[in-house]
Amino acid sequence: MAADITADELDSEIREELGSLPGDLADLISRHLVAAERALGDDDPERAYEHAKVARRFAARIGVVREAAGVTAYRAGQFSEALGDLRAARRMTGSDEYLPIMADCERGLGRPERALDLVRSREAERLDRAGRIELTIVESGARRDLGQLDAALVTLQRLPELRDPRPHPWSARLAFAYADALAEAGHEAAAADWFGRAMGFDDAGETDAAARYSQLTGESVADIEDIEEGVELDAVDAESAEGVEQAEDEEIDDLAALDRQIEDEDDLDELDFEEQAPPAESAPFPAEPSGGFEDVPDRGTVTEPAKKDDGPAERKIEVEAPAVPAFIAPDFGDLADEDPDDDESDADGSDEEAPDAGEPDRETGGEQGKRNT
């Protein structure tokens, strides 16, 4: 056993099941289970089974230990031992999770009829989606063992997952099983296509789909990998170029939006400055409306009527802006822009005093503002 293997690497739920054992023994079994898992990852099922057998020797009445022994025995081709351990684990845990492996062990022992019995059992109906797919793959294999090649194909064709282009944990094994059934039935062209599809799903190397595809088509695996690598690089380059163009477009749009925002803020600042800032030196007196200024609300009018001998016209006086900061120069720009015909109507309605600072705005307050005045 490797010196760096520790019990902490084991799943917490499995460690809890080993909690009924003495501390030192639980630690030893945990380390052997971790070693078995590592050996399976290194594609060494025989060594994994040896570690699992040590754990089973000391804790044969623990369900997870029997499950580990059964799975490693199955991977090592020890179908009889695997079937015995998995049956025991099923009695201890009450789980039907390993029913597809048990059925495949029956196939491995040359008993496809018993495998089909497990497929038709009531326990098979309790499997989840992944378990049912795995059991269907075993059923197809059992049909082939019995010489029922067309039935083996139909068994897999009934699965809608067979035509699902999206990758799933079962996609590689399902496509490979269908391709293998096609090849045995004599449909080599279709089998090559499905081996190629299985090869596309099999990133983890669960099957030998690449070798079978190469065998049927005559193309070497190295050539296939070079083609796939070139296609992936082209796709990555295209995505990178598209991403750069999109980033540039977004940057241009952001700059344009920022420019518009700056321009709008500058316009608002200019308007605020024109409305609030007093004139620098002098302000010319606005043109007098036809109705005169008598009815206009008091806004600091600075006109002076002319003497009688000077005629009916009034004399305009230019007033220099005082230096006293408390005085704000009057602004009659709104009266100067009005049409003369509308002055009388505007003047008639202008006798009301402007609302105090505490009253609501007449434009937004509506009738509420009138009642307050």
C-alpha cells in the first residue's frame, strides 16, 4: 500500500458506516478501500480486487465493503465472486443499484437466461434512469448471447436516449453497445458510424470505440485524433475571433453611450448655468408686451413712464447689475417670447401670487396646489 494513502480520502458517508468498527481497524479498512479506488483509476482491477478482499476479510458484515469487493471482482473478471458479494451487499443495504452488474455477471457465467430473469424482475422497476439504461444494455447483450441479433437491436432502439445527441454518463456505453450489436448483425457501415459516435462521447476511455472504428474503416486512431484536434483548434480560433469582435463592438457601444451621457450632462450644466447665473455686466430690458406691465406680478419691474410731452411711449432704462450679491437681476425672457395676442389672457390669470416654497408645484400638484392657495 502506498505510504501517502490516508483514511481521510474516503467518502464521509462510507467512513460513517465504518464507525461501528474499532478505530484502528476502521482506519485500516478505509485505507484499503482508498487503495482499491486508486487501482481502478489506474486501470489495474486485479490489484484493486486484492485490496478489497483484505477489507472484506476484516469487515465482511459491512455493506459498503461487500459492494467494493463485488465491483472490483466484476472489473477483474471474477464473476462468481462478484455475484456472491453483490448479493450479500443487496441483502445488507436493501439497494438494487448493482442489479445491472449482477445480470452481467450471469452473462459472464454463461447464463443469459438468468440475466433476462433479473431484467424482468420487480426489483428492476425500482431502478433510476441510469440504472434502467445499464440494464437494457445487459439485456441486449443477453439477447445476442442467445443468438437473437434482431431482438438485441430492437431492445436498444426502444431507448429514446439512444438518439439523444447530448452527452450523458451512459452515452458512450450505449452507443458502443448499439454499434457492437450492428456489427455482429452484419451492418458494418452503420456500425462504423455508431462506433464513431461512441468515440465522440468517450472522453474517459471507457470503451475501445476508437479501435473498433479504425478496424472497420481502415483509418488509424492517430489520424482520427489529428483530425479531431484540428477541428477543435479551428473551433477555438473561431470562437476567440468572435469573442474579440464582440468585445470590440461592446467597447464601441460603451464609448458611444458614454459620449452621449457626457454631452447630455454638459447640456444640463449649460441650462442650469443660464437659468441660475446672474448677468456679468448689464442686461438689456426686454421688450414691453402690448398689455403693459401693470397686471404682471411683481418681479422687480424697473421701467419708468415717460413724461406727457414725450408721447405715449415709455422710456426704457438700462440698469447696470449692482455689485451687491443679495440682489438677483430680473429675468423677463418668458414674457418677451409670448405673442402679443395672448398677453391679456395671461395677464388676467397672473394676479395670483406665486406659491410659497412649501406649496406643491402647480404643474405636478394640480388642483391640490390651487386649494392650498
